[in-house]
Amino acid sequence: MTHLLDTLQRAATPLALTGALLALPGVAGADAITSATAQAQFSFSYGVPAGVTVEYQFDTAQTNDDTSTGGSAVASALQSPASDLTQDLATNPFIAQDSQTTAEAYNNGRSGGSAASAYLSNEGRIVMTNTTGTAATVTVDWQYFLGVAQAVTGYHGFADAFAQAEVLLMDSNFDLFVNELVAVTVADGGDVTGALSDSGTAYLTVPANGSNTLNIQLNTQTNAEFVPVPATAALLSLGLVGLRVARRTKD
């Protein structure tokens, strides 16, 4: 009887060790939080030339977010302006347009993984129309900011996150062309941030009795996922028990 109890006690040791490992933060599961922001601003501090109309047009974009969960997941997409807008820049010479997405995936102790994703691409236009017989120049101050941030806990791919923010500024005559992107990916744990910004002054030509359109496109994308510890860990623990029992029986 003593021999049998000793055998069972020795066999239970690998199970206890495996259980302790699975209980460690980041091994039994993991969490991922990610966000992306893209913002562009324009001002017409030099005014609008006589005979030229300048109008900002914004059509709200469809937001795209999705979650699939056996744990807990959250996804969201926001934009500004929050609704369709037409703005006379001669009387209100400032524009702020932005796109924001977030994705979060958590381990809440249930079996199965969690995933969240969000994507948003919005576009505005500055339409300049010249009603005179002479070409005109519209002076605009511009700036943009791109930011991404991620926090991941866990080991070796149990959680991963991706964030990307992009800006595209381009007028019909290519007097202004900006296309920048910032992206970060985390798969092994840690906090990562990224940012990119710039500003300047553009001189946009509007032909006689013609027009010029400055397009403003902002794209943000986020993905977050956590995966529970794979079934191979359970198989490993059973294998260790079997080896213990076999060795003890042989002895």
C-alpha cells in the first residue's frame, strides 16, 4: 500500500508543476489593447482671393468593426466631423478631420480565444472654384498627426496586436502631395507606441474659370487577439505523468 501511495505521489508532481505554469500571468492567456489615430487640420489665415470660392465637403464613412469572442473583445471606430458637412471656408476658415479606431481582446477565463478589429477610411474635399478670367492662388496652412499605441501581455504569440494610421493629402494639380503611414505590431508582449507628424504651407493654383480640389483621406486600422494556452500543454502534462508511472513501475 505504501508503495502504491508513493507511486501516485510521484506521478502527481508533474501535474502540479504544469498547473503552476498555466497559472502564471500571460501563459494561461493574454490580453491585447491597440489604438490608432489619424488627424489632419487646415486653416486659411491668408484669406480667399476675390472671385474664388473655397468649400469643405465631408461625407461620413461607414465604420467597420467586428468581434469574435470566447473571452472578451471590444472594437470601435470614430470620426470627425460626426456627420455630413459642407462648410464655406471664406467665413469659417478652419478644418479638423480625424479617424480613430480601437481594438481590445481580453482573457476572461473562458475557453476559446478573443479577437477584435476595426477599420475606418474617411475622405473630405476642399473644392476651390475660380470665377475670374485670371489664375488665382489659394494659400493654406496644413498639418497632420498619426499615432498608434499597443499594450500586449503574454508570451510567444498568445496575444498579438496591430495598429496602422495613414494620411493622404493631394490636390488636382499636385501642388500638395503628402502620403505617410505609421504602423506597429506586437506579438510577444510589451508596450509599443508610434507617432508621425508634419506641417507646412501649400500654394494651390486655381486656373482661370476653373477649379482645383484638395482631397483629404485618413485611414486607421486596429487588430487585437488573444489565444488561450494550446491543448498541447495538457497533453504534455499527461505524458509526464505516464513517464513517472512507467519509471516507478519498472523500479
